[in-house]
Amino acid sequence: MSNQQQEPECCPPFDPMPWDGTTHHWEQKRFIKEKVFTLFFMPINFGGAMRRLNSKVEAAGAGMPDYLCLSDHTSKWNMDLYLAVDKEVPGANNVTLSGNYISKVYEGPFKDTGKWMQDFSIYTAEKNLKTGRQFTWYTTCPKCAKKYGKNYVVNLAEVKQG
């Protein structure tokens, strides 16, 4: 028996298959929204925002489907987080998203996010898709990415008609 203690799991393991090169139809998909201050797109209080969201989810007895948490970089100073929930969460900014979305999975260090965004734009253009809002899903925190040996990041874009 080992005296080594297992590190607690903070982020569940991520399965990239359902998200890589796939489309998703959402009809009034529930999320709770929180703001994160960023400095030239680098999140400053991401951990605090996630703790606030998690405490509201726990207090409401809500679930987090797929642990889906979308990041929307609205400027180099702000990022909005959208945490998927399975019911309305009192005291939270409850929002819904509807539409068709395309996603692609990337793996590597966070510093490659700019490259992934460029690749994702090429990917959607090659499919002749007109896209709207784009989101990034950082599927694990840096500690869990190190623990799992993989850092999966999903880019999603709303697919517009016409």
C-alpha cells in the first residue's frame, strides 16, 4: 500500500469525441453567467468567478451538464463565463442559448489559443459556414490538465443561416 495520497479531482476527465468536429442544436440551453476581468485577454480572477458560480450551483442543488463552461472574450478587458446548469439557479444571472453550434477540439498549452482560433476560423470557412458568436471551453484547470497529461480546449461557434 502506498503512502502517497491521490490528489482530489477538481475537473472531471474530458472525452473529446462528442465535441470534435461535431454540431450541436441547443434549444433554450440553460447557463448561469459571470464576468471575469482580463488583462489583454489573460483572465485575472477566473478562479474566483468559478468559485462564485459553483457555490450558487451547489446552493441550488443544480447539476452542471458535461461541466460545460463557455468563455466569451468580449474585449481584452472582459470575459463572460457561461456555466451550463440543469435548472434555474436563484441569485445567479440565468441565461439561455439557442441555435446550432459547431465545435472542434484542440490539445496543448493555453498559449496556443491564438493558433487554435485561427485554425478554427479556417475550419469553419472551409465548411462554408457563416458563424456568429464564438466561445472557448477550457475543459480543465491547469492543475488537472497537468494531472491528466492532456489539456483539451474546445472552440465553438454559432452557425448562422444564410
